[in-house]
Amino acid sequence: MKTVKIAGVPEHFNLPWHLCIENGEFEEENIDLQWTNVPEGTGKMCQMLRDGETDLAVILTEGILKDIAAGNPSKIVQVYVQSPLIWGIHVDAKSDFQTLKDLKNKKAAISRLGSGSQLMAYVNANEQGWEMDDLEFEIVNTIDGAVDALTNKKADYFMWERFMTKPLVDKGVFRRIDDCPTPWPSFIIVGRDEFLKKNAKTVETILKIINKTTVDFKEIPEIDKKLSELFNQKAEDIKEWLKLTQWSQKNLTEKSFNKIQNQLFDLGIIDKKSIFVETVKAL
């Protein structure tokens, strides 16, 4: 049995992995796939890859590309979710902020430095024509930390995946004032260089198994009910999320890679560009 460690956020995008593990599909191929939930998100997973704490990660595109450009010894093996991630821009429900304009020069809560919540604050600032050097951040680690920061006015707004934060909006903890979709595919699968060199065939098998599930994921009977129960979501929200979400079974093309990298460079998120063949691994 080959042990493989994989990390990802505890969100509905990753349910296909859990179904494959529960169904023993990896075990059938002699793979002991050990999943670690990482509620802190991409910044933490980048660190885990660097420290050898995980072999693979299902991670935000912008976050890992930034970290690979900064020396993370990992490579992209596939796009996991092709559709953009829709980031909700949230404020404390009782705050006076009503529109995006009200958030200019205000402090953003972020899970950690280099996380999607920080990088998307730059994307949003750029779209609003704000000075990116004026952005201020409060590190909150998790959604619970963001609730505390916004409630106690340690930060003014928080960007996180819109559907995962919807229960907090429904409860009257947060109010969503706008959305900011990523201008690139939301999640990609990456592996540590050292691991990929020795285990390319194993990774290929893992991708084959997960792709078989994601390609028909929306057709699984009562999958919307399962998702709404697991993630405490309203049925209509899950149905909308399923409609908007498009999984991928392909790797990143050089054209897409260059386009995303140019966008990140223009936003000042990366200050140097990586080479396609050194960043994307063909299996």
C-alpha cells in the first residue's frame, strides 16, 4: 500500500475526494490516500508543501502560483475546478458599510499572508481603482477568526468563498455587499517536486480516480441534499453553486498559464514570472 498525503480546504468543492476515499477507490489501486483538512487555506498549504507535510494539495490557483514563483518546490499536475471562485465581500451585519466604495482605505481580514483572501483583496482593489499600497490587513487564520475580527472591529471586511459564508449571512452575522469572481480557474492540484519525481504513476492513478468522480459528480443521486446537510447550506444555495461550478479533468495549458501569470504580474501579486515547463508537470 502506497501512502500519499493530500491537503485541501474543508469545503464542498472537495467532497468528490471524500467520496472516493469512503468508497475505497484509492485502496483498490493500493493507494492509502490520507486527506488533511486545512481550514486556514492556501497560505497554510503552501507552507505544508514547502515543509514536506503533504505530498499533494488542492489549492487556489493564484496562491500557489505566487508561492511557486517565490521558490516553493512544487508543480501543477491538473486543474481541479475550472470555473472561477466567487468571493463574497463581507462586513459585520451591524456595520454602517453599505457599498464597496465605503471600504476604500479600510482594513481587510485575511486568513494569512499569501492566502487567497489577501490576494483577492488586491484583485478587488485593482478593479475599484484603489491604491494597492494603501491596503491594510488583519490576520485572522480561519472564518471563526474573521467573525471575531469583524464583530470586534479589528477589521472592516472579509473576502471568502461566497457559498461557504452564506450561513453566516443568513444568521445575520455577516452582510455581503458584493461579489468578486477570480479572473482564473479556482482550484488546481499540485505536488511536491521530490514526491512527483518518484511517484508520477501513482499521481496519474489518483487523478484518473478523482476525474472519474468529478466528471459525473452533479449526476450523483441526491448529491444536493448530501452537500446541504454536510455544509449546513440551504438547498437553493447548493443548487445554484452546483450550476456555477465546473470541475476539470485536464492540466493547465501553456496559453492559460501565461494569461494567469500575466494577470498576477500586472496586479503586482508576483514580481517575477515562472517558466511553464518548470511549473506545470505533464504526467
